[in-house]
Amino acid sequence: MHSTPAYPNHLEIIRSLARAFDTKGSDKWIDDHAGKWDFDYRAIPVATDKVVYEPLSRYIGEDFGRDVAAKLTAFCKAYSLFVSNLSLEGISRTEALRILSSHLFSSFGAEALRSASNNLDGPSPEQFMTPGKQAIATLFEWFELSVPGWDDFYGQLSKEVKDRMRRWQTGTQLPALSSLGALFSKQDAGKFFDEIQRTRLRALLVTARAVDYYRALTFGEVAIERTQGRSPANPQDIHSRIVDECLLKAPQFKQIAKLNTMLATLLNPGRKKASTDQAFTQQLLTHFKIFLQKVAPSGSLSYCQSWHEARWLTLSGKLDRAAEAYQRAFEQSYFHAGPNQGLIIQ
């Protein structure tokens, strides 16, 4: 049985960020690739350029696009280490997203927002993430107080544009990336702000848009709350917090762990086997399969069953079937099982 991997893959994350910045566009390329569990890792830099760097450079500014792409690339490298070293076995995708949003994504997101605030000389991250208030609304208030010429610029805008900006502030509508580019175009805003200032204002607004986009998602408010006052992302600290949360689920998996250990011991290639081991192990495998279906019906631990079956078939001399079981074990463990993924490959 296959289940949706607990971890979203890298391309899913890039697509999510592109939606937050409104840079995804109508091109289905990222959708086609993100939907594959065995996507080609060479697609990561292609996706970063295609749906993040290029549109941000075009509509906001090249330096901003480059900074965001660099942060995203660094995150993808760190994320690969988490996926390969931290098991989320037995955790559903929904529960995994809650845990990852609370600790991993929120920590790296807060660090990226802190960096953007500093680079753009904008509001503090705490202002962007004021609980219960749209980041764009906070940003417009900050513009009024901190940006010379803002009042004059705003005063000459048409009623249609002002109404649109009010919808952004109330959360009724997120601004389109093209609208941000048009709002601070040279033609409409050139006599109030120079090019550097217009680029800065666009970058601050698209940053606020991303915050508001994530706030509206299921675990967005959880992530925003956990981010308040959090120190820069520390991988070891994040790892420990996620492990602690996963351990809260441990009681229901204690019996699975006991059976899993028994099977692993019986099927250890280096252990001397008794004549009765083959039949006994087969019975235990059947019991394990039934128990897994009862306790983890989502299939999030199916790879354990396939892995044990692969070893049993190997030790029984049924190598073709063993290879098929190892293939299943790998596919079922992918973006689930942390270090066990590497052991299965070996």
C-alpha cells in the first residue's frame, strides 16, 4: 500500500512559494513535476529560476529576485538533510504539515522575513506578523509614517486603485504581481519616487503578500504564532522540537515497534538461522501486516512490511520477488522514513 509522503517534496515547496508571491502563472510545468514522488532533482534549480527568480526579477527587481532565489536554494539544501535524517514514519501528511509548519517552515520563513526586512529597510518582522492583522494593512500604515512622498502619491490615485488597495488591506483580495508592478510604474509613481525607492516599495508589498497568503492557509496562523520572537533557524533545535512532537504519537506505535524489532532481529542477514525460523517469521509477517492495517491504515508504515518481506524473500532464495519487494519498500519510504531510506537503498 502506498501513502502520500509525509514530507512535501522540494518542488511542492517551490510551487507554494510561487503561489505566495503570485509568480507561478498559468504554466503547468511546475504542477506536472511537483506531482511526481520520484521527481528529477535537477528540476529544482530549473523550477527556482522559472517560477521564482525570473518573474520576481521582471515585476519587482533583479536584486530582490536573486536574493529570494538564493534563500530558496539554501533552504532546499537544508531541507534535503532534514528529509534524509529525520523520520516522520507513522505520521500522516496532514499531521506532518502541522508539525513542519510549526517548527521547520516557520523558522526558515521567519529568518527569510528578517533578512528581507533588513535588506529593504522595512518594518520589523514582528510588525509584518501582527496577530489577526493583514501584513499589507500594517505595511500601508508604515508607508504613511516612514515613506516621504507617500501621502502625495496616495492622494492622486484613482478611486478604482484605492478601492483595490483597501481590498488588499482587509484580506478580501491578494494583490496580483502585475498590479504591484503597475502601481509603482515609472509613469504612475515616477514623480514621487525614484527607481530604487519604487523597487523597494514593490519588494516590501510582495513580501507582505506572501505573509498574508500563508496566514490564510490551514496551518498559517500556527506558523505565524510560533514564529513570534523565535531566534534564527537552528537545524538541531528544529530537529529536537519535531522529534518531541512526533513522540507524542508514540504510544500507538509501541506495539508496532516491538513487532518491527522482532522481525528485524529474525531477518538480520548476519544472524544464524534455525530450521523453524522461516515458517515462524512468515507467520509473524502476516500478523505484522494485519496489525499495520489496523493501527496505521494510511499506509505510512507500509514500507516496514515491504522491507521485512524483501529480506524474508532474499533469505528464502526468491531473489526476483525480493527485488520487487525492495522496490516497494523504497517507494513507500521515500520522503517518509529518514535514515531508513538510505538503508533500504543499500
